[in-house]
Amino acid sequence: MKINDRLKKIGDLVEANSFCLDVGCDHALLDIYLVKQKKNIKCIASDIAEGPLSQAKQNIKRERLENEIETRLGEGLSTYTEEVNTIIISGMGGRNIIGICKNSPKVLKKIETLIISPNNYQEDVKRYCCHNGFYIEKEEFVKDKKFIYQIIIFKRGKKHYNRKEYFFGPVFLKEKKPLFYEYYEREKKSREILLSILPKNFYLKRFQTKREIQMIKNEIED
């Protein structure tokens, strides 16, 4: 079964012996990949919509993985069960992801690992998770067709990060792999375009945008 590069990368980052809750599983392609590729992995493929979950059930049955992958219809973390130690959320907006976490604080406190790949507002996601009992263990970029995505692994624990580390990601800053430069070159250009169209009286937004452009230049042009 074909899986895109983003989901494959997420799957490769999941530890063996994990029990995963895949929130917004779509067609359960990630869950199927996990169970087939990893040692002793079990999954709950969860979705809020019946259509995608129905397709997920068909895919799971086709692969004869009903014993390893359970499907559950429900919103956010409401499909959690006590065996789960890893929550995976990808392909959603960052603020939507934060909303899902905010709605289930008791569940979040029981989780050891979060694997999150937001489509936007990555800095906000990092701040929220790190202010609610997690630290950033690993960060990876993955290029899927023309898009570059961030994947962040949070672990239960606490570390302090400064403004720059939240903005770029502490692991990204330390490692500076090739996709770091490509990703933040794009981010710089998007902010330069924004700055060119912002009205002059948007003083605070213009100041913030200029500051972020300079921060990026300092890291990718050194």
C-alpha cells in the first residue's frame, strides 16, 4: 500500500513497542505502515468522520491487520484508551492541534510521547506542548513533493527554551540539516512579501515581521 513521504517519515520515527493513537487517521495508511514495518506496534486509528474511518476499516481488513489496528469514531483525544503511550497528530493546522490537546488535559498528562506534524503555527504548538509537560526530543524536516513539513517529537519532561529556539526549533537550530536552509529561505521570502503589502499603520505586525526576517537571515546566511 502506497504511503507518502511525510507519513513514512512519521512512521519511521515511532519507537518499537509503542501503542499509538493516530488522531485524524484518514485512511489508516500510517497505521498500516507502522504495524507492517515496526516491531510490536499496536494502533488505534481514530477519525471524527465516518467516511474516512469506513475506508480505513476496508484498508485494514484488506491487509488482514484487524488484530493490530483498532478503529474508533470520535473527536480528538476522546478515543484514547489506557494502553496508549504515543499520540500522533499530523496534517492539521497548528491551532487545531492545540485545541485538540486543550480539550483533553487529563489524557495529555498520561501520555509519554507526542509526534506532531502541524501544517502551520509550529511555534505555537511547540510552546503549548512545552508549557504542558513535554520537551522537544527530536525534530525532522521532510520534503513531500514541493512542500516541506516539520515533524516534532515531544517527550514527557521539562526543558527551558528561549525565543529563538521556539521560533526555529532547538534541534533544528543545533543540527541545521540541508532542509533547514531551504525551509527558512521560503519562510524569509513569505515574510518579505507580507511586509511589502502590510499597511504602514500596522506598526506592531510590521515590527514583528521585520524582526523575524532578520532572525532568519542571521541563521541561514552565517
